[in-house]
Amino acid sequence: MAGPLLAALEAKDGELLRLSLAKVLKVEILGHVRLEQSAGQRFTGGSSTPVWKITFSAKRGEQEKETRLVAKWVKPVTDLRRRSYANERQFYLSAAGQIRKFCRVPHMLLCEEGPSSSMCFLFDDLTVDFPLHPETLDVDAARGSLRWLAHFHACFWEADSAGGSFPSGMLSSSDYWGLSKGDNEERLKGVAGALLASSKVLKAQGVWEMVKSMGLRLATAARPLDSALRTLKGFVRNRTLLHGDFKAANFFLRKSPGNESEYEAAVVDFEFAGPGLVAVDLANFLFPDLRMNLLSVETELIRFYHSALTERLEELGSGGDFPLWLLLAQFAVARCDYMRYMLGKGWTACSDGDVRLIEAVHQDLSRLDGGQILTSEGYEVAIAASFMEATR
């Protein structure tokens, strides 16, 4: 039998939620409970998970106010998605309370399971306080988002040191592009020759001869890259809880009350949250697409993030032994890893910006292999050496 949230969404009748809302929020519900389905995120042309807006007037004591909530009803069809939504629920149960002290994330008010592994979440509506939801970010908005990320990363910094642990019940590693996630292992077969689809653009830009072996090099390095970023056993320095899908579609922003040139962020969608190295979130966020290309200011933004992270770690007394050179080395490895994933998905270079990105990844990879194809073991040694201070 469906719970009240699922029943209300199935019937498209907000009144079926009246008693549950009153109980959860400890308020008196006045007037109608209005239910409106969105068309899905405009970032994906409506193909992503649609959400429902729930609005009503609530009274507690003598105070009455208009209340807005959001329901997300997911019907996963793959094991990866089923595990990810179970992980999101666990994030709110075991991690969100700690994170909310420093970062704005939704409150999960209800979570119901339905048939065929469907799940329905009820959250407070972040757009009440963070009304901006841009398709792309300028540098100021990117800084605001990265400040949120730095504070988020600081919350569980090296949480498994000294007998501690990361939040219970969550994924053992973050993100969705690791080789163990979905069909990424199978897609690895297509990476070696993937750049052939971009050869016309790359030849026109005069870089084909330089980068033509990059696909094969990334394919050979794939497992060492994956292992370096997603160590599952033992204590790992500088590991923390990651968002796992840190992108503009998951951000809500507002202008900072104290400085109109700065932004503050709130973030949603923690399906792929889990332990990892912070460069994994950064590589995902800074990977250019048709809507946002921050490659020209990438190093500046990484420096900004590192400064914000270091400052917050010092405030929390969590230790600040994470030098910028090491973050940059880890970012180079994480970007190579993410490019491997994108090539496996069929990504091609279509613009001058894409060509600049391929050149940047080629440079990252060349710092490991000198432009030559190494053995898998050779890449393991090279990656480990790049993370050591002696290679600065």
C-alpha cells in the first residue's frame, strides 16, 4: 500500500498529504494543499527527474506563513540508479545533519518506498531562500559554488582517521564515472580509438599529431587512474566526503547579503555522495560543456577553492596539511580519469574550447608518461610519484 506522499502524487491530489504535513511540520494546515508537477530540469530538456511543488499556508502558534516544499519521485530502472537513490536517502539520514551546520542542503522531511524500487522524497524548497538557478555560471557564481564545496569537503575531512569513520551506510566511493559504476568498464573498450571522431577538428587546429595517441594512453592508464582516485581499503590522506555530481544543474544561488558581487550557494542531489579525493568533484565541475567553459580561469578557481578549504579546515581544527601543489597534481589525474569516461560515452571535440581541453588533458597525461604509452604498472608508479612532494 502506497504511503501518503506516493498516494498524493499518484492521485495528483495534495489534500491527501494534509495530515502527514501537519504531523511532520508540527503545524496547522490552512486552506488547500496545492500540487504542481514541474517539467523536469531545463538543463536536460525535460528528460531528468521531474519534481512536484507543494504549496500551502501553515500556522504554528500565532504565526502564519506560505510554505513551499518539493517532492522528487524516482523510478530507477538500473542497479546503479537504484543504489544511488538509496544512497541519497542514507546521506540525509547519516550525513546531512553534520553538513547543515556549515552548508545549505535540503531537509528530508519524508521518504517513501514504492513498487519496483521507486522512491519518493519530500524536501523543503531551497528556492525560497536561494531563488537563482542559472544554466551557466560566471566566475563570481562559480566562486560561490566552490566556496560551498570547500565547506562541504571540510565537514568529513579524513573522517576515518584515529578510529573514526565516514557516515554509515553510504557508497564506499563517490561519483558515477568510476570503472566499477554502471557500464563504464564495458565502455573502456571504445576509449583507445575515440579521438578519431574528433580528428577533423583536431587536424584543423594543428594538434592531431600531438594528441592522436591520447585515447590509447588513457585506456591503458584507466585502471591506475581509477585506483589512485578510489582507494577503498585503509586510511587515505586528504580523503573526505564528496558530492559526486557537482554541477550547475544541482546549484541554487543568491547574492550575498553583505556583498552584491558575491554569491552564496545551496546544493541538492546527493545520489553519488561518498568518500574520495576532492579533485574528483572539481574535475566534474570544471569539465567544459556547451553551457559553461571556465578553462581560461580554471587555475584561478582551483586556487580560490583551495584557499577556502584551507581556511575552513583551520577553523575546524582538522589540519591544513594539503598543499596546493598536491591538489593540482590530484586534479590532473582526476581530469584524465573524467576524460576517459567522457570518451567512453562518445564525447567529441566540436569547438575551439574542446580542442583547448584536449590539449590540457594531453599535458596532464604527458606529465605522467612523457607522451609515450606506458604499461599499466608504469602508470601506477608515475601517478604515485606525482602525488609525492619530491616531484614538485
